[in-house]
Amino acid sequence: MKFIDKAILTLRAGKGGDGCMSFRREKFVPRGGPDGGNGGHGGSVFLEATRSLHTLADFEHRHLFAATEGERGRGKKQHGRRGKDSVIHVPCGTLVFERGSEETPLADLTEPGDRFLAARGGRGGRGNAHFANAVRKTPRFAEKGEPGETRTLRLELKLIADVGLVGLPNAGKSSLLAALSNAQPKIASYPFTTLTPNLGVLPMADDRVVIADIPGLIEGASENRGLGHDFLRHIERTRLLVYLFDISDNNVDTVRTQWNILRQEFAEYDKALLEKPFILVGNKIDLLSDHGEIILSHLLSAHATPWNKAEGIFLISAKEGIGIEKLIEGISRFSARHPRNAMPSRLFAPLEGGPNTSRTLETRMPLVIIPENAHTFRIVHTYLERAILRFDFESDEAIMRFNNLLRRYKVEEALEAYGAEEGDTILLGELAFDFLPQRSAEAEGNRHALASSEEEHP
């Protein structure tokens, strides 16, 4: 499978179904009253982590995912069916960002079953039966369904592996991965044979250790030279690093040079990588007449301070299988001492202030007035912007409800405080209307009533 570790997705939640305006009509049942049902909520879009995927290759050619819409309400108080949610499976270790944002991720899906509500479905509109009460017995309006959210997200994969194999190009990492696990990576005698990370599984008696073969690093990898910059992040989640060195020249200074290059690149990228537990592995001892006994004595000597914190030092030949069993025992001992911290699956809640903000929080947000020019003002308030999507402005009763909503949030007073005058253009979401203060409207109504009275009684 092609290795892809970055993707851009456009997610479209379902629109809520419209509420129904209907009145009961049956023989011998006069004035049956309103019986329009509510529309169903639109389906939401979730991202869910799974172990069955290891790359984001599924999203290389498909970028748009949508949930279904809610059904309309019907008469006889029949509510519409809820839209079906869309669940998109991603590999464990997927970070979710807003597109264009490099800040804190919205979610970090590390464990199987972790879920993120990526796009919330629109709320279904309420039918006219919902609005009937002792005062308003025959409401002649129903709400429209809210549109679902549309979001564009950036996914970034950081592999979930227990052991990371790191080394310079042609150190033999792919050969070691093949010797340790059931993986079959490409193996050749030239540098940069491995262009993307490979994963393998080392089975143990009561556990399984996932091993990642990271493409070879060169000096300057943290500055985007070679391949390292793109793949350094894949070792951030590992529990143990295996530094693999080519010791075929039997020179400890060569090993020291390789070590310094790797550590320098880690420090440039993220100093936290320097604190990870590690073991040292010298490879290609089949090319040495003494099987590396001389270089091993140097590595274990007291003056070999760069490696005194190593969890172990091993000499192997990945190609010939020499020393592999001892290396497996070393990894097994480390795995037993440092068990994986399993976490329960999580549902990542929407962030406060973001597109998924709960309606309770929306209603508490402050009202903001933005003067766009001398006679145009924009109202910014998440709840009001969402509420107008549910109004059918062809209905007189809906217009009355809209005016009552503006009065409840004291929009008129806020606009007048910013200098808005009668006849100015007011923008709210995609709605534009003329500013007609309630006092002016009442005065206009009184003038019409007086004129009508004078005509009737000259």
C-alpha cells in the first residue's frame, strides 16, 4: 500500500429536515388543530481511529465525505427520520487540524475507537404542532431545517509504533526490520532504498511490538534535506529508539560520527527525542573477521560516554541473522519494563467557540456590532445567525417571531448605540434588512390608525 501521511478532507454534514405546517382534517372533527411534525436532524460526520489502517492512502483521491440529510416532517405529527451519520476511519496516531492552522490540533486520535465530531448535522425544523399553546392555538408557520456544517480539515499521521529504527542511509534498517518481523520492505545496496516508513510486528509470548523503519537521515534532515524532515515526526510516539550503525569499517570513530549526526538532527527537530530510551546496534559484523569484538570493546569502555545511557549494546548481521535472537531478548526485556499505557477510547468534544459550539454557549455569547460604512452595520452573534436559517420569511408570523427574537437580545438598542438610524442596512449572516426601530414602527402604526379614523369620522 502506498504510504501517505498527510491529507486534506472536506466534510459536509447533513441538513436538518424542514418542519411541516399541517392542520388536522378529518370528517366530524372540526377545528382539528395543528398537527405538523418535526423534521429529522441531519447526519453528522465523525473521524474514528482504527488499527486496521496504517496510512492515509484512502484519502489520496477521495477528499469529500458527506452525511445524509434529515427527512421532512409530515402531517399527523409524524417526525422525519434522522439522517445517517458518516464515520470515516483513520489510522491510530492521526492528528486533526483546521486547514491552514499549525496550532494545537483539534483532536489526537491515538487509540482504537477514539472519535472526533468533525462536522455536526443541522437541527431539524420544528413543525407547527410544536408551537401550539393556549394563546396561539393555530400557528401557521413551521421552521426550516438548519444546514449541516461544512469543514475542511488537515490530517497528519504520526505512526503509533513501540520501536523506531533510526540510522543513516544504507545502515541496514530495512534488513533488520525484515529479520525482526514479518514485514517485507524493499532491500537494496544503495542509499535511500526506503522512501517511506515501514511497519512490522514482532510477536512475543503475551504482547506484540510494532516496529517502524524510518527512512535514512542525513546531516541537515531537520532543514528538509534528504527525506528526514518529512518523517522525523514518526518517531515522536515510539517508546524505544534503536540506533543502527554500519560498523563494516571496524572504526569506532565512524560510529561516533554517525551518532553525532543523528543526535544533532533530533535536537534541531525536537529535543524531546534526545530523552527517549535507546539501544545501540552495530550491523554488518559478517563483513568483519572478528565479528566486531574490537569495536564492541570500544563501545563498552569507560570513556565511551555518549552511549553510557543505552539500554543495551548489540552487534548483529541483519543479512545473515547473526545476533538477532539476543537483540529480540533485549527489546523484550525493555517492553516488559516499560509497558504500553493503554487508554480508553475517547469522544473528542468540540472546542469552545468553534463551529461545534453548543447552543447553550451560543446564546451566551456577546452581541457584536460592526459598522461596515456610514449606513451599513453587521450583527455578529452565532445563535442569531443560526436562528435566521430556520425562519421562513414569507410567513407574517415568522417575521413577527424574528422581531421578537431581536427584541429579546436588545439588538435595536445596540444598533442605536453605534449610531444606526432608521432606513440603514442591517446585515445578519446572509440576511439583509432595513433598520426600523420599534418606536418608529409603533408611531407609523399610530399615524395610519389616526388617518383611518379621520377618514371614517371627518
